[in-house]
Amino acid sequence: MSERLKGKVGIITGAGSGIGRACAIAVAKEGARVALIGRRKDRIEEVAHNIGESAIAIAADVSKTSEINRLLEETVKRFGGLDFLLNNAGVLHVGTSEQITEEQWDETFNVNVRGLWLLSRAALPHMRKAGGGSIINIASVLGLVSARNRAAYSPSKGAVILLTKAMAVDHGHDKIRVNAICPAFVESELTERLIGQAADAEAFRRDRVAAHPIGRVGRPEDIAGMAVYLASDESSWVTGSAMSVDGGFAAV
């Protein structure tokens, strides 16, 4: 059995479903101990139960500093330190710049950018104490290229990518690496809701498949493999990168 992450401790946000769940399972299989963070305690507890003793579930809202401090304290108390952080929590509101409301704009940036920044900032001292670490941000290919009706989501993910690069430059001397994974359309509850809201769901799905040269949309497990690599020492000379894991979407 491979143990590429043996001895490492991680935190994964948005761990109750989709990409976060797949990443949690993947890093645990590679030997990591991991704290699963999400707003819905039942979801993250189910994932933690499936993983076993190497996982704990902590219900928290990462847009609130007090809850960030609590989840870090609980993680370090349970596992003794922190080696990697995977920022996956996110929201997506559909619409043009005229259609997106102020509330939707604020929520998008509060969760996708501000929460990610707050948690990453709070994790830095723990990673310094460990002698280094890896911060992995789930951005989006739509932070590199845009698409219709993503007037809030695309800018937020673009901000994530540039924050990734800024933190990589600032904290490289601490041996703290910061990278972003940029998925395209990945099967999840969020994307299923998008399909369900379409006037013609089957046509919507066909269009999404056709946008990926590899001939299919992504699966959460497609992203988990990259997360394991970036959490491991195999990527010790990789920082400040925005890695497209997108079935060729950005190449079109």
C-alpha cells in the first residue's frame, strides 16, 4: 500500500461532498491524518466515518475568524501539527454583471476569496512550526479563461489564483508552498444543480462534454490525484503554480 503522505496532517474545507470528499479519501489512503471541515456536520461526519480513525469532522464556517481559530486548535490538539491545507469551500452564482445581485457578489467573494485568505493566513504559523508545508487552493479554469454568466465566479477564482502566487512569493523562504488547482466542469452536487436549472438539461450536459477535448467532464477523483501530489514531498519544488486539470478545456 502506498503511503506518500505518511506522517502528514492536513485540513480540507468543503469536505462533505464532491472534490473535497474525494480529496479527503485520497489523502487518507496515502497515510495522512486529516480534519474535514464543512458547514453540514452530518456530511463531514459521514466522510470521516468512512475514512476511520485518521479523520475528524469539524463543523465550521471558514468566513469567520473565531471558527477558523477553533478548527485549527482542534486539529493541532488532535493530530499534533499541520502540514497541508486544501482550500476547497466555494460557492457559484450564475449571472452576468447586470444579473448578479450585491448579496450574491458579496457571498461569492466572502467564501471563495476572503475565507480562503483567512484560513491560509491562520495556518501559516503552524506550518512554520512544522518546518514547512503546502497550501492547495481549488481555483477554477474559469479563473484563467471566462465563460458566459460567470461575472462573479470568474473574478473570484482569478483572485484566488493571484493570491496563490502572492503567497508563494511571500512564504517560499519558510518552505511553505502555495499552489492552485484549476478544474473545469467536474461532476458534483453543485454542477448537478446547474444542470437541473437549465431549460434543456440534456443539451446542457452535451454542451459541457463537448467543451472538453478529452471527451468527458471531470470526476472528483480526477482532482484528488493532483491534490495528493501537491500535499506530498514529490512537489517540493513546485510553488506559485495554477495547474489546469480540465480535460483540455483551456486549450480550446
